[in-house]
Amino acid sequence: MMKTKNDLPSAARAKMIAVLNARLADAVDLLTQAKQAHFNVKGPAFIGLHLLFDDVAGAVYEYIDLIAERAVQLGGTAEATARLAAGSSSLGEYPAGIVSGADHCQALSGALAAFGKLARQAVDKAVEFNDADTADLFTGVSRGIDKWLWFVEAHLQPAD
């Protein structure tokens, strides 16, 4: 860990850096899953879903930046390469070969829901270690992920 004048105890910073890097791996994986859906969706709702999935990816990219920078602020190193993420992500594998909008919405909503749950667990960990700033960061991430989950799931619900 790098030296810093941050007043959080070093043991708490070390624990939070580990949590941040775990969620960073998940976020990098989620980004690639959203782009997989964006690139490969087909069907009558193509353009709407193509744009939605790209918007999800853009938001997740911003979360990646926030999470990585917080790890470094606490004296850690952000572990954000694709190879590190692939080896560390808690998210399930995105199904290969799917093309329909419904299948992509099903797969991406599952990944969003899983990541949202992990973000809320990170809030709890941050509170446990008295790191209000990291708790606030993950509260914002969780709120954003829940919004994107709502947008994606709306395509799976009947219009009646």
C-alpha cells in the first residue's frame, strides 16, 4: 500500500482496497457484457436495445472510473485489466451466441442484478470500516445500477 495522509486506519484502507478491487473486476466484466449485448442484439427492437445497452455500458464505465480512483486514493493499486477482471469477477459468464433482444435483456438484467447486490454489500463493508466516502460511492453506484436494471427489465415485461 502506498503512503497517504488519508486519516482512515491502514487496516481499514487495506480491507476497502480489496473490496474496491473485487467490485472493480465485476464492473469491468459488466462493461464487457453490456457491450456484448450492444454488438450482437438482433430483432424488432434492435435500435432501442442497441442504444440502451450502449448507455448501460457508458454508465458502467463511469462506475469503473470512480471505483478504481477510490482504490488509489486509499493507497492501493487499481486492478483493472481485462485479464485481471476475467480471473476475479464474481459475475456469471455471459451466454455466447445469443442474439434476440429478449435473450440479451434476460442475460444483462441478471448481470446488473448481481452487480447491484454486490454494490450494496460493498456499502455495508464500507460502513463496517467507517469509510463513509466509499459507502457513498457504492450507494451511488447501486442507485444507478438499479435504474439500468429497471430499464432493461422493462423490455421483458408485458405491455398490458
